[in-house]
Amino acid sequence: MTITKFATTLGAVFITALLVSAAVSAQDLNLANAKSWTVSGRVQLQHEVDTKAEDNEIKTTNGFRIRRGRFQVKAKLTKFISTKFQIEVRDNSPKLKDAEGKMKFGGNTYMRFGQFKVPVWREELRSSSKLMLVERSEAAEFLVDWNLSSRQIGVEFGGEIADKVEFAVNYSNGAGAAGREDAGEEKVNSVNKFEFINNGKLITGRITYPVSKNIEFGVSAALNNLGTKIGNNDATGTVSVVTPDVGLELDLSENSDLTIEGNVAFGSIDKVFSSNNEAVSFRLYDVTGQWLTKFAEASENLAGMDKIGFAAGIYNIEPNTDVEKDEEVGIRFGPIFYFGKKSRLQVNGEITNYAADDAESDFKVRSQLTFNF
């Protein structure tokens, strides 16, 4: 471990310990310049079994991982201004997740500044503390890889229209979370690693409309300008996507409910980033559902288990609509066990099928315990 990495890790541990101590003794500590503040966090232990890895003696077939170890502080500075700061430590690497300031204006509008998630893809916008399956789909990851969603550094303007329709417009670096891209930084175009420092910036937007108490429609769009131009070598281009989505929540009975979310994406990748020098169109979709039923009383013999359920989802990735047999289809499913509102156990079977004739299917079993505090 390098000195820099050790110092960074030690600093993150020190900050986390300080915040924990502050949370325990909150009555004796005031956050400077804030009217109120809250501290929260998340611990997720994940175990994975990869049956395909059994054929490769070099790779491990199963094991544990701290999937997320997060600490978050929210502070309200005034009636109109609030902030949020979140760090994550996993695989011994501390990372900045959220660092934002939010200002509320008249007419139910706001502006956000800093690093946070851009308003694209319903599944991506659902917090990892509330995911219906253990992981987000590979369809969601496809958009993240092209820097069309997830966390970015920039500014956002949004609000509500007629107290019903929500909107957001975001302008950001389009180079991913924590990526420095201020003036004077060297431009990078590494398509294979999806590392973009492009000076072109990412523009995203979203509108959501609740049709009723149970149904909500949304649509997002993103346009990222990527690449570099050096002399006569112009390697600049765009990647764009439009993603309609829907969310459905139904009360099946007094103690049971059903949640279904669906996402579809229609996108285009400029010929600059295509191996055949032609623009590529891609299509994605993901549908996930979760059924939950609550016990009449929590079970003291089972650590307070008070709710069980089942979740399942299917996703499809078609990276090039003009090419046959390049699709990927994934099916994920498994039970959920709740121990109060803040803790749960999920066990998922994950089947991935590849359309290519020479590609083998993959089967994994992924289990995860989540503790939100």
C-alpha cells in the first residue's frame, strides 16, 4: 500500500470515527453554522458464488465482500439551504459519493451544486438501501459505463409544476464521480476503460408525472459530448439516450404490497467510438418486481423478522441493433427477509444468457445483508 493510499484510508477511518463519536454524544456537540443535522449510514455484507468460475483455477469461486460501508451527514443551514456529504469505504478504498449543497427558491424550484446522481434511469435513482434485488441490472451499468447516469459533478435546476409534475435539468462534467475536470486538466479518451475527460460536458433532464397514487410515469434524456481533437485528428463525438420508465405500487391486502418498476432506453453512440466507423444504436430494458407481506407480530426467535417477500427481474442489453446475436439477457430472483425497517437479507439467483453462439450462460448466487443506521 502506498503512503498516499494509507494516509487517505487512515483519514477516512478517522473522520468516520469522529462522526460516530459525534452521533453518540450529539447533545454535547453542535455542527458549526448549521441549524440541524442528521447522521446515517449503511453496512452491506455480500457473499457471491460464481459457478462459471469453477472452470478457472486462477479465480476464486466464492467469498465475502463488504459491498458498501457508508457514512452520511445531512445538515440544514437555513430554511432555504441544506447540504449532504457521504463517503464510502469498501475494498480498503475510501470514495466520495455525495457532496452537495441545495438551495430552495420560490415557485417550488431548487438548485443543487456538487456531486450527486444525475436524473437518469429509475432503477439507478433508487437508493442502494432500498434496491428490490441485490444489485442493479447490467442494463443500468451499461449507462453508467458511458457516463450517461449515476453520480457526476455539476449543477442541477429542478422543481415542481402545479404541485404535481416534477422536473430536473442537470449540467455536469460527464466524466464520472470525483473526476477532476476543471480548466487546464489533460483530456483523456480511453474508450476501452470508459475514462472520459472531455470538456464537452453532459446534459441530462427528467420529467416525472404521477398518474395516480399508485402509478408514476417518467422520462429522462442524456447527451454526453466525448473525445478529443488534436490537430487534424478529430476524435470527438456524442453518446445520447432517452429512457422512459414507470413505477407501480399496489396494496394487495392490509399486510401485503406489490411494487413493479420498468425502464426502457433508446440510445446512440457516435461512430467515433464504434469499431466499424458507423454510428451505433443500442436498446436496453429492465423490469423488476417485489412482493412483500408483513407478519402480524415480529418473531423474537428469528431476530425480530417481521416481513418476507420475493423479488424478480429481467433485463436485456442490445449494444448494437444492427448486429445479430450480440444481446445479453439476465434473469434475477430470490427471497427477501426483513428484520424491522432498517435491516434485511436478500438471496438472489442470477442467470445471464448471451446470444452469441460460442458464449456460455452464467449462473451466480448472490446473498446480501443490509443494515441501515
